Amino acid sequence: MLARKGLGRTSPNPMVGAVIVSHGRIIAQGWHKAAGLAHAEADALAKVNGKAPGATMYVNLEPCIHYGRTAPCSPAIAKAGIKRVVIGTQDPNPLVAGKGIEYLRAHGVQTDVGVLKDQAKALNRAFFKYITTGMPWVVLKMAMTLDGAVADRWGGSKYLSNAESLRWVHRRRTTMDAVLVGAGTVIADDPMLTPRLVKVIKQPLRVILDGRLRISPHSRLVKSAGQSPVLIYHHCEDANQAEALRHAGCELVSLPRNQSGFLLVDVLKDLGRRNIQNVLVEGGPQVASAFLQAGLWDELAVFVTPKIAADAQAVPVFAGIGPRPVGAFMGLHLNSSRRLGDDVLLTYTKGA
């Protein structure tokens, strides 16, 4: 799909593709290449010099009607002489939200809405959530053994999954606006949290939940803050530690806490204010459990490796979730499964 060419590049804008057809023949195609560049409709129209009398345009999202960093698309479509526009779904952005459709119809353009609507919404699900809630789409990523361990009893977990799974994670990082972990993961693994094993589209914002500012200014992540941004949420500032982290280039944000730690909704709202449309939560188990219990997640990606810990003291995958009876078990909906070497990747959304 044309729109998917913008994956990882268009945020905080949606991914959009446009095709212009005349007399049964495609005469132009366009897609939104990056925020600030031409929208898909304008990109397609430019290839026919802004003129396509009597043609039909197919687009997965409602054409805009407002001025931003680029001119609005709906007037350009009408001016080009296009007689029909087929739209996948209405844009939830209040600046558009049906106004583009109304403009086209008011200017004599036949407009059909809802063609492949479900697919169009699924493509831009992160954008839809971000626009309607002000919070990013949250993906929880975990790797576990067949018996549900994410680390040995000493906390060792690097690398539990195989090379193919690791490449998948790096590919996903480069399409996300942010990657989030807890301080425990930084202290235990000293990760970089940057995409390195694939072609890099962009470097995501690296977000650390570190209530007591425990991470070392000498960690690889902090030392690389000048090359790729690091944002640290905390609630118990040590002046000397804070100064060392800021001096290294990290941004620190103080947030209130409850009995168990961070109010994750405050974290997500702050990320939304920063135009973060999606975030990959990479661990550890306490952080993942907190997002699950709070219901503040949208997608769960679990790598199951062909290993067995066979140790009651190994770290369980959702260590922070307390006991509950069978009837209160958390239900999930399986979206997909795929094999990556001997690993299996299972992706879930919330169940009924």
C-alpha cells in the first residue's frame, strides 16, 4: 500500500496514499513522505501538474481542509477538476473531521466514504488514538521462555530471543516515536535502545522511568544522549545526580507518584503533548505489568523462545501482577502469530 511507505516517517501526521484514475487507467500516485512535506493528494496532483479533469481520486483518509505546514488538499482536489473522491475513512482530527468531505461535496465533487474502512482505520490506529485521546499507541514487547520466564534468578536476560527476533525489535524501534523502559532494565542490561541492525528511518526518543534517579551517568544510554535524545521521568530528585544527567544531555521531568510508583497516564499524556504518536515499551516485567494492570496498553508482542528455565526463582514474565482467580484472568485477543527462526512471535490486543 502506498500509504505504508510513510511508516515511521509521518508522525505526528497519519500515513496517507492517493491514486488518481482516469478512463480506467492510473495516471498518478502519491504518498505522504514525512511531516512537513506534501500530503499524499498534493503529491499525486503534482504529477499531473495540478489538473485531472473528470478523474477519480482514491485516498485512505479524508483530505484536509486546514492550513498547517502545507496548504489544504480539498481545495486543490476541486480545483484540479477531479469529479469523484473515494475515501477510506473520515479524519478524526477536529480540524478536519468531515469538513474536507463537506467542502468537496459543496464544490460538486462526488464523495464516497467508508470503502475498506476497517483497513484504513487499522493502518492509522496509532494516529486515531493519539488524536482522540492525546496519548500514544502503546506496544508492550516481551520475550519469554516456554515456562514464562523473562530472566534467570540473577536477572540475566541478554539475549533470551534469537537474532531474527532481535532484528524484528530493531525494525520496530525505527518505526516508533519512542522506546520506554524502567530504570531496572538500564541498570541490569546497559542497553542503547536504538535501532542498529536494520536500515534506520529515525532514532526514537528513549524514555526511562526512574523514580529515584538510579541510572548511572556513565551508562551507554546516558553517554549517547547527545546523539539520540533521552527523557527521564522521576519523582525523587537528587540534585547532584540530576545535574550529572542533565549535563550529559538528558531531559528530566518530575511527575507525581502514587503508592506503587508513577501514574502512567501522566507519562502518556506528557508524551502525547510532545507529539509522540506511538511508544514501544521494552521492559522490564514490572513496567509491563504496570501498563497491563492500568489498562494503558494497546498491543502486546510476545516472543516465545524454545527454552525452559525450570527454576521457580526465575523472573516471571508479568512479575508485577498479583494473584487472581481463574474467572478474573486477563483476556487477550490473538491478532497474529509468526515464526522467527525457532522463536514464535505472538501479537495480542485487548480481549472482551
